[in-house]
Amino acid sequence: MIQASGVIICLGYILGLLLSVVPLGGVWILLLGILGAVLSVRQQKLARKPENVRAKVKGIDNNWQNLPRARIWLIAGLVGLLATFYLQVRVPQPGIKDISKFVPPGNSNNQEQLVIVRGKVGSTPRLTRSQRGQFWLEATQFDEVKNQKAPGDVSKGVTGKLYVTVPILQATGLYPGQQIAITGVLYKPKTASNPGAFDFQKFLQQEGVFAGLLGRQINILDNERQWGWWQVRQQIVRSQVRSLNIPAGPLVSAMVLGSKAVDLPYDIRDLFVQAGLAHALAASGFQTSLILGVVLQLTRRAKKGTQFILGLLALIIFLSLTGFQPAVLRAVIMGFAALVGLALKRKVKQLGSLLLAATLLLLFNPLWIWDLGFQFSFLATLGLIVTVPAIVQRLGWLPPAIASLIAVPLAATIWTLPVQLFVFGVVPSYSLLLNIISTPLISVISIGGIISALIAVIWIEAGSFIAGLLYYPTDWLIKLVELFSKLPGNSVAVGSISIWQLLIIYGLIISVWLVNWWRQRWWFAGVIAIGLVLVPAWYSANNLLKITVLSAGTEPVLVIQDRGTVTLINSGDESTGKFTIVPFLQQQGVNQIDWAIASNFPGSDSHGWLEVLRRLPIKNFYGYSPSPENTIETQVIQQEVQKYQGSYQPLPVGQTLNTGAIVAQLINDQLPILRLQIQDQNWLLVGDIKSNEIEQLVKAGALPRPQILWCSPQSLKDLVAALQPQIAIAAAADIEPKALTELNQSQTKLFFTGRDGAIQWTPNNEFEAFIQATENKSSAL
């Protein structure tokens, strides 16, 4: 399918895209190409020697045979160099009239300047985690609302896409292509504020979107429906949900069409992702192979041309239904290559077709090189092609069916796990075993789901009846995943690995694949790879000293990592616990919290602690509260702590707690005021407090002078003037310009978690803002 010269050029292009984030990345690819050309010419000179009798006897002219190889290496180097520039050119940028240009100054979600944006719905609405409807809007017109009843005087023509969220009832019934007008608030998306957190700004930029719209009201401008694949997709989903209900119905639909094409409940989605079965929810190679297999089997007596046309038609329909996702496109291109080979009666090399598919996709959209779906799909398929045969051979003592059942998930895991560790830093402990056990169920559900979908397109009741037969397999699969997710140690956080660890591990994997010496010593390569992950993680955990003040709204949330001991102070609300604290601790390789302190600051929520406890056990939990035993929330937290043999202890106000790493004392529970001593540093965390209260507390000695102060923005000026700390941290920079100017002139260094993100302290770097540090790293690249 693709010659060796084509392989070298394609690899040069892909490597050029990958190294675009490295300084002079394209130059390194060019130098590699020059090195390959030099080695090729050297081989050519060696071939001229008289001792190369074998070549002379066969009449092989090594001069012209090797010279094109040198040119190919140079071409590959140049292609890699150009790829780095091509990627930069294709990075989305807002146009002159892009809707993001009209976001009011301040670019925050709470900006109350109402606008009316008209445009065309670009996607079927989906339910967000906050129970709002979300869809893309292709904006065409923009009006400012000068009062609550009338729009602005002048309408402006605009371009660009918007990320729109509206109340779920407002989004009901919307469909792609519909003309609507939305009244709401424009905002600029925010970058990640905490290590390990989701980068909303980066996600939207990859989609070519630079602004969001918090919608309040939708006016329909056009009710005329135009036919689209979304209608067929909805008919399939309705048919399967009709007999299977929720969550089984959407799960079957997601296994057929992909989770991006189906509004799958988040609890089921998260359950499968955490268990290591995310691939079951992604329409890609398995569904493509199954569809082609069915079509070719049904048309086995037809001509090759007929098989080719029907197979191609099936692939196009499948692609249209699932949407143009990188993983699906990769599978469809490889399926098309198989059809071409069938029509030409030639054997298709799967490795060559995979490389060709990846190159074509990255030519179409080079930004997909950073898409996790593309990366996992490509790497998993590569593992199936090059590693499964070797594993099956070593499992020759098992029946072929069982050996294949083990080899397929094992090979995919070997090739995808390094990227998973690099991005998430978490290993699903039972993923391999669960994949082996669940493969028969996934196969049955996928086959039945595809048959049900095909019939539902023609006869919705019949398709629903067929889907109903899948109830028990689907229910068994959900219960199986739930069972594994409840097992002790269902996921292990080892911490995010560095880029050099990632490159060395993949170097070992490729060496085992290509080099015979390493292939015979695959176990040695495995030991080195595991050591590269575990040894740095162990060393860092036992030597790291770091204090992190997370960006968590109105409550101070601190994580103290002291040479293997982890202390968490406060948990914030449910969202903070789930999307801020847990991802941060997983990225740091934390599998257990040694000490937890709840001080009941404003914004504190027991649900935040419950979210943390669902993922991480807490050995010692201390709650400052007047009567914690009388509250239901406290009892639930206590039960969760004791479930993993942890201890729960309520503390009265004023009692000192010494954990070894820190000394804590809640001075006042009404304001509240929490005093901490961490590594010979005095910290003071102060809640909402008024100016007259500050003066009284200072005179009474209830506000000791700290080195580091955390407080609300409203009391920042008065507290800094009264206590004169070295460092002051507030949640937001919502301070009058005059007061902020006075604060900047003081000797106190100011940080705002709402603006600067998480604030981290280490003995070497002192205090550092996460967002600024991230920007510095990006600019260095």
C-alpha cells in the first residue's frame, strides 16, 4: 500500500508536527534527515568495494539504488521542517469580525452586559454536568441590549462560532441548521487555574472557538426543518432507548455511534473511563471492521466492484452518523484501503495503511496531533498490528481464542499507557482483566446494536424490539464495570510522567518491536519502563516539600506535601472536590490523604469532602465544628472515612492540632480565623471580616501577625495594613483601583487565585503563580 520511501516521508511529517512544541523542532527533523542521507551515501560507498561480489554477480547497481534513498531522507527532513510551520499556520485565530472581539472588558462569566446573538445552530444540544443545554452556534449578527426591553441601535455582522449554554428547557427541540437569536452574556473562556485541571480555553481554541455565551432566552427565527444525519441519529437513539430505557439505551447507542454522537449520562461515561473501558464508548475500528465484515459476507457472491461500492457506501453512512471524529476517520480510511486491496486483489499492509491514514488526517487538520482521541486510536491500532502477533505466539500454550482475547487488550494497553500516564497520571488497576472479561459482552452488544440501528432506520418499532434483546447483556456489562470500580485500589495514581520519560518508554517499546536483541529481552525492557515510572515517582513523593493554595473560589483550600505525607485543608464545594482537588492529587501521584482538616469557611460544602472520599481514602479527618455529631452531613463523612479504616475526630474551637507537618488552630469559627504553622512559616486564613472587627481583634491579640495571609478581597486592604504580611493571597482581584494601587505600593506581595491560578510554594522557588508559570513554559517552547 505504501513504499519504504513513503513511510520515511510520512514519519518525517508526523515527527515534525510532534516536535513543533520543542525549540527548533523542525530543525532537528531536518538534521535527522541529513544524517539519514549521509548514512545512506556511506552505505552506497561500501557497496562499491570489490568484496561486494554478491551484488556484482546479481548485477545490482548499488550506486543508483542507494542514491534515491539519500534524496528521500533529505525530502523527509524538509517535510518535517515544513510541518512545524504548517501547524503554526493552521492554529485557529479569531477573524476581524469574530464574535469574540465583542466580549466586554473583564472577560468573566459574571459580566452582566446583555447581548443578542443571531446565528445558526451547529450541533444537537447536549446536557452538561451543570444540567444545562450546550450546543455550538455559528454567529452571524450581534446586538447590545441597552436595557432589558430593547436591543441596541445598530446591529453588527459577525463571524465565528460560540460555545453556548442555556437552561435545558430552552435547548429542548433545537436542531442543527436552525436559525435562532439568543439573549445572554458573552465571556472569554478561562485557562486552567490549577495543575491537572481541565483547560477550557485550550479545548475551545482547538475547535476554533474563542468565546462563550451564557444564554438566558432563545427566540426561534426559523422553524423549517432541513433533512440531516442528526435526524437518523436521533431516530436510532430513540428506538434503542424506547426498549432499554436509561442508562442502557444511551449506552448501546454510544457503543454503536460513539459517545460524542450520543448524549450519554455522565455517571455512566465516568464509570467506564475510570474503569479503563473508555474505548468501548468510542466508535472506531471495531465497528468499522464489523460493518465491512457483514457487508462483504452478504455480498460474497457478487462481483468485486459491487462489493467495493457497497462497502464504501456503508463506510460513508457510518461516518456520517458518527460524525467526523479523528478516530472514526482513521478507521474509515483503513477500511477504504482494505476495500481497494480487495478490488485490486492485492494484500494490504495494515501498518502502511495506518501510517497513510494518520498522514492524510494530519494533512487535513494538523491540530489533531494533540487530540487524545486521535492519539489513543492510532497507538491502540498500532499495538494491535505489531504487538498482538508476538503476544499470541508467546501464549501458544493457550487455545487461540483465549490467547487472542488476552493479547488484544494487552497490546493496546502497552502502546497507550505511556500517553495516559503523561496526561492523567493514573493507571486503572483492573483495566486489563476487565477488558478480557467484558470483551464478549461488548462484542454482543456492538453487533446487536448495529443490527438494531440498521433496522430502526427503516422501521423504528422493529429496531426497538431488537434492541430490547440486548437488555441483559448491557445490564450485566454495567454491573460488571460497577463491581470493578468498587474494588479496593481500582485506580492507582503514579503522577504525570515527564516528556523525557514518555520518549524513553516509547523508545523501549519500539526497540522491542524492531530490534531483535530487545525482542528477545522484552522482559528487561518492561522492567526498565516500569522503573522509569515508579522510581522517580517514589523519589519525588518521599522528598517533595510543597504547599499549594488551590484556586477554589471563596474558601481557602490548601494541599501540603511533606516528604510523603499529604495534608488537605478544606474541600470547597462539590465541583471543587471533583474537578480541582482530585485531579490535582492524581497528577501528583497521591493515593491517600494522611491528614484532612475541615474548618467550615464560607463556601465549604460536605459534598466536596464526599467527592474526595469517593476517590481517595483519608487516614485522619479532623473537623472544626461546634456540634458535628448532630449533623447528617458529618455522619455521612464519618462513615465514608471509617469505610477505609480511617479515623474521624471533631475538634472544638481553639483546640490545637499537631500533625507533624503542620500545627493548626481555629481561633474563631464565626468569621472564621484559622492559624497554621507550616515549615516554620506562620499562615493566617481569615474569612469575611469588617474593618472595625479587625481593629478589635488586633488589640485583643486574636489576629497574630502572619508571614502568609489568606483573606477575602473585601478585607484585603485593611488586613494588609494591620498585619503587614510578607505574602497576601485573595480569591479574586475585585478591588477598587485606588485600593489596589495602595496595596501594590506596600511591601506585601499580592496573589489572586482567581487571576493567577493556584499559588505554590517550594523551598527553592518560593511562591509561584500557576498561570504565570504555565505561560512562561509555553513561551519557552
